[in-house]
Amino acid sequence: MTVCCQVSTALPDRALADRVAAELVGERLAACAQVVGPVTSTYRWEGRVETAEEWYCHLKTTEDRLPALEARIRELHPYEVPEIIAVTIAAGSPAYLRWIRESVERFR
């Protein structure tokens, strides 16, 4: 059985986060996306500590679709090194996990 996962990426503004969410779901790379924010991120970049407002996009997909999802996030993302973190869903409602799998199948 195909394993499901949640992928997170942080984007610089709400409009872009909403656009990325809609495109990835529309392309069947993700079953759903939740946009959360704003959040304040503090990070080290090019030797300096930076702070920025960002919006999180949490995406549900399968491990089979993960490589294509990651590639598409990189195409859509403005950051040189975007956050793309995938976490396996260890357990969940069987009906919900089935829905994720069915939603990202290539030829539905």
C-alpha cells in the first residue's frame, strides 16, 4: 500500500502560498493544502541572522508523488533554498488516507 506523507514549505507572502497550494492540488501532486500564517521565521542566511514573515503551506500526498511534488515546489518557489520537508503519516483515518491516495493518482 502506498504510504502517505505531509510536506511543508514556507513562502514569503499569502498570495503566493495560496497560488502554490491551488496549483499543486490542481495538478494532483497534493490531495489538499492548508495555508497557515503569518509566522515569524528567524534563520541564518549568508552569515547573518535574518527575520521574515512567512506563510506555511502543508500538503498531503503520497511517497510515490513526492519527487514530482518536490520538483514542482522548486519551480514555483522564489527562494534559492526553499524549505521542503516531508514527514511520513504513521497512522490516520483509513478513509482519509485512502482519499489522499485517490486524489493524487495520475489518471483519475
